[in-house]
Amino acid sequence: MRDLDAQLAGRVAIVTGASRGIGKGLALGLARAGCRVVCAARTLDPDPAGLPGSVRETAAAIRAEGGEALPLQCDIGSADAIQAMVAATLAEYGRIDVLMNNAMASTRGLFRDTTAEMWDHSMRVNVRSLFVACQAVWPAMKRQGGGSIIQMSSGAAEHQTPGMPPGYLVYSVAKAALERFSSALALELAADNIAVNALRPGAVKTETSVHELGEDYDWTGWLTPESVVPSVLFLAAQDGSGFTGRIVDARFYGERWP
């Protein structure tokens, strides 16, 4: 881990969905490894009526530990908002080394109840946003000689995943699209020394999952956001000349890395 810290020290990382959950854990983990972290999410300030957490609070936690962070409000469903996030990052730090596409819309519903509007919303937020964000950071990464793009996927993308409950149709399709987009994009960006990988974090207990399933749910075997950090640090240190175009399972970190 110390070698990764040395590689990542001073790099600039954007983490979307950084107000809570996995995104907050990754923002803190990247900062502890020496990155300057842009914490982006829709929730800029705490909302007493909503889920706990905001990007200003995440940035404050990073600064309290001696790190450097920039909180930015960004709705990834808006191409203009993504472009503004990237422009603000470059204005503040002059470069972008890591893009962690973590934010998502957890669209749920049985097939018979799912509307075309729900489908379109999921594809816009969960798939189109990846295309927009990657295009937005690509010129800066190419200009500086490389970078790493990490897309947060899910085991729901795997055709052989057993036990997915009804209601995850749209979510599963979006994550499968994310993985294929990542592996195809990796081939094109390797020439610019940019790595593109997708990460399946496993079942992680977050504020959102507790809100959906309830505190009394059986959380046995579920991971913490911090457990995903080692995989992200490894992927953040990659470039287009090495580990790229892969679908990575965070649960196997330390067992299956080449």
C-alpha cells in the first residue's frame, strides 16, 4: 500500500457521488493516499429531510486529516453539470489524473411497473453520464500524458449472478452497459496512456442501502465502504500501458491481482 501511496501522492482525483456511502469512503481513501480530491455530488450541503451526508462534509473530513479537497455540486444526469465540474477541477488544480465514476441512480421496479420514463432516467444518469464524463476528462488526461478512469459497476451486470431479486431489471442492464462501455473504451484510450476499468464492489452497507432495506435487515457478509478503497487505489495508479480494460471484483483484492 505504501508503494501505491507514493504513486498517487499529488494526483488529482474526481469522485462522483462523494456525499455518502462508497463515494465518501473512496474520497477519504484517495486523500489518505495523497491525492487531491474533488468531491462531487448533488448534495452540496446537509439536507435535514434527506439522507445524511454532503460533499462539503466529505471535503471537511478530508481537510481535518490534513488532505486537500474541493467540494462541487454536480448532477451527473446533466451534461452541462459534468462539463462544469471538469472545468472547475482544471481551474483549481490544472490537471485530472483519476476519474472515479461512482454516482448512480438506483432505479428499481418490476418489469410490469417500469415506465419508459424510468428507463430513460436510468440510462441518462447511469450510462450516458459515463460517456459525457469520459469525453470531458479525456483531453486533459491526454495532454498530461495519461490517467485512470474507474467505473463503479455491480455483480448485477453478470449474466450468471444468482439470487438477484425481482425489480433489478433496469439497474442490471445499466451496469452491464457500463462494463461493456468500459472495456471497449479502454481499447481506444490505451494509445493516450489512459486506463479504463470497471469495479464490482460487492454488497456494501451504506446509508442508501439501509434506507432501502431497513436497519433490521440481515447485514451478515456485507462490506463497508472502506473495504473498497484498496481496489480503487490499485486501479487509480494504473495507466493505458498496463492493467486496463478489466472487470474487477473488489472482494478478491490481494488474491487475483496479476
